[in-house]
Amino acid sequence: MRAPRRAARPLRRLAGEGAARQPEPRGHAIFRIIAHITAIFGLILSGAMLVPALVDIADANRDWVVFVGSGTVTAAICSLIAAATSGERFRPTPRLGFLLVTSIWTSASFIGALPFYFASIDLGFAAAWFESMSGLTTTGATVITGLDALPRGLLMWRSLLSFLGGIGIVGMALLILPSLRVGGLALFQLESSDRSGKLLPRVNQLAAGITAIYAGMTFVCAILYYALGMSLFDAVNHAMSTLATGGFSTHDASLGFFRSGPILMVATIFMLLGALPFVLYVRLFLPRRFQRWRDPQVPLFLGITSVLILVLAALRMGLNGVPAGEALLSSTFNLVSVITTTGFAAGDYTLWSNAAIGVFFLAMFIGGCAGSTSGGVKVNRILILYQLVRADFERVIRPHSVRRLKYGHEYISQEVLQGVTIFIFLFFLSLLLGTTALSICGVDLLTAFSASLTAIGNVGPGFGPVVGPAGNFSSLPAPALAILSFLMLMGRLEIVTVLVLFSPGFWRD
């Protein structure tokens, strides 16, 4: 008797109990499904435009017409598409997942760019798309100058894009990436939790729990900002951007505008919370299950962050003569901002010393934890790659030894090792090609490399006078902004998700 085939459990949950009985989508059916779901996300964005519209109405700013008009047209088009493509029955597949994720993020960035393009700030479409993509991917790079005088509706729209992008990243990681294996590891360990007892009865309950925690933590962050002296508007905007590790501010000087140590401390705490796996917070409410769950990337991330902070503080005291308290506070805030890929600034840290720049350069590569809102290479991949290198060294010393690699309590499969290796290779290849493409556009080499790294790592500020923490991306030409927008999309969607669409074999039926 043939053994029954094991189904891909996370994928089946996406479509509900009857998903396994539905036919696999083919041909035009795939595009109908993608158009339908993408249109639904477009409706969500069009509804979100009402928030900045109300802010502009309260301020008697004429840009409210832009938000209402953009939202109305978007809602009308998306409603027609959703109605015309409804009723398609399907079973999710990896190919459908790749197309769906890329389609949602690309279309959302174009919809989000409409208010920037039609508003009174006079942005070209490449710059407007860059700003929108930066928000949705929680990169935090900007082409807009004079934030202190910018209409409050546009400031709210930037923060809303960052907020929605943050929870969208976590939702994508939860529902799609583990099944597609593009993250190298099942980010929320759904399969392992199935063997030891489900975390929650259904994935949609887990997603609802994470969404509630995300919104609740953002609310608490806003209350703390307000209590420490921010205006209500500034507190809400910065809170939405902090937990999302987005880094958008309402002031050109970023959080340095407030000149407040307690505000920087609150920002540091919530940036760290945003860089940890969000499933961790759900498990905090389930004590027994929390005791059985250990994710090695969490202590490693916190350990790396602590060591880099101490090194940076020592450099500040030794090379810059800064008092210990000030050195520790500034080093902690700026290092956490970079390693969590948030991008807030409280001064130009590139002026500290060349040694300090080296520490920040290393932090830009590392990033936060898998299953968080942060970008970068991610600590789980670094841990797996380290174990792979260590095992290879042992094999060289003891050729006949056999050692199975483990991630926490789980053995690492060959598939996961291959995924991590491919991601690291593609990350550096994309960085090289992005730097070359920007140089061809007339950007100097330092700016080209720094901008490419900060875009694909979703960090925000880079190095140098142009794109550094005291600079701005507005001086870059339109083709360079388009390239950086694509790099931000690649970095946020784990690179493979986007690049696989350019493979001819992907489109063969």
C-alpha cells in the first residue's frame, strides 16, 4: 500500500479547510486570483487615505482633495477588479505565492505614491514611488526635504505607510514565506509547533494575535512619547514608525529634534521590540508553551547588539572624549537604530570616527531577527551560516566525522542550508549590481555602494554626505531612485521572491 502524501500544512491553512480539494490554479486563473487579492489590498490602502485627508481638512490644507481623489479613484478601480475576478476556487502553490507577494507590494507602492505625486510638494513620479516604497518596506529613506514645514497630511501618510508595511511584513512572513522556504527557515516554526502542540488552534488566530499585539505596542509607544513631551501628532507618527522599524520622522533632525534622553530611551526599547520575532509576544501569554520554546536567534541578536554598543561607547569615550553617560546613551540609540534597520537619527554618527563607522557598517549587514519588522541579512541566517562553516572546519580536521546541524531543538535540513547559502550569495550579488547600476547613473562610488546597501538592507540612512544620516536622497537622479526602489522591494521580499519571477522556468506551465 502506498503511503499517503503529506500536505504542505501552512499552505493549506491559507485557503481554509477545503483547500486541498480545490484544483491547482493554472493559466489565466492564476492572474484572476492575484488580481482579486491585490485589489482587496488596494481597497485597504484607499481607505487608509481618509486619515491624512481628515488631518488636512482640520488644518485647512487643500491637499485633502488629493487624498480623497486618489482614494476614490483607487477604490473604484479596485472594487471593479475585485468584483470581476471573484469566485475563483484554488489551492495555494509556491508559484502563486511568489506572484501574489510581489504583486501586492508593487501595486501598493504605486497606490501609495499617488498622494506624493499629486500633492503640492512637486515630486516627480520616480521620487514619489521611492518615498512610498521606502515607507511600505519600512526602509525610512526619504527624498522629501523641509519636513518641519511639510503639510501634516503627508507626514501622516508617510507614517501610515510605514505602519501598514510593518504589519504586512509580519503577516507575509507568517502566512506565505514559511511555506515557500524563501526565508531559509520556517520563520514562525509552524511545522515544529504542530508536532509539539499547536501554538493556537488556527493560523488566522495567530495572525490576529500578532496584529493586536503590534497595534497595542504601537499605542503604548505613542502614549510614552506623548508623556515625555512630544505633541500628540508627533507621538502618533513616531510610534507608528518606531515599532515598524521604519524610521520616518516628522522633523528633518529626526528624533534629535526633541533633544530628550528619555525619548531616545523609549525609542531604543521599542525599536528592539520591533526587531524581535513577533511570535515571541504571543507565546508570552502561553507560559507552558513559552517554556518549551527557545529561539537561539533572540539571545544571539541581543548579545551582538550589546557587544557592539559597548565597543561603540568605548570608542566614543576614548577617541572623542565624550563622558561615559552620554557616550553610552548616544551609542545605544544610534547602534540600535541601525542594527534594527529603523534609521532614526540623533545627530550625524558618521562624524564620530572611522572606527565608529566600521561598527555601524557591520551593524547594517546584520539586521534583526526573522519574523520581525526589521530588514538586513537576519540573525537566524548568520547563526546557520556560522554552524555550516564550523561543521566544514571540523570535517577538514576529522574527515570521517558526521555532524548534523541544529537550530535550537530542530535539525537543519539540507533545503534550509541551501536556502541560506543562496540568499547570502544573492544579497551580495544584488549589492554589487546595484552599486554598478547607480554608478552608471552618475552617482559617485561611495554614495552608490552606501545607497545600495541601505536599500537592500532596508536600513534608511547610509554613509557619506549625500545619503548619510545628515543627508537626503533627493539629489539622486530619477533612474537611480527607480533602481533603489527596486532594491528596497527585493530586500523586503527576501530577494528570491522577486528574482525567481525572472526565471524562464517559472513561467512554464
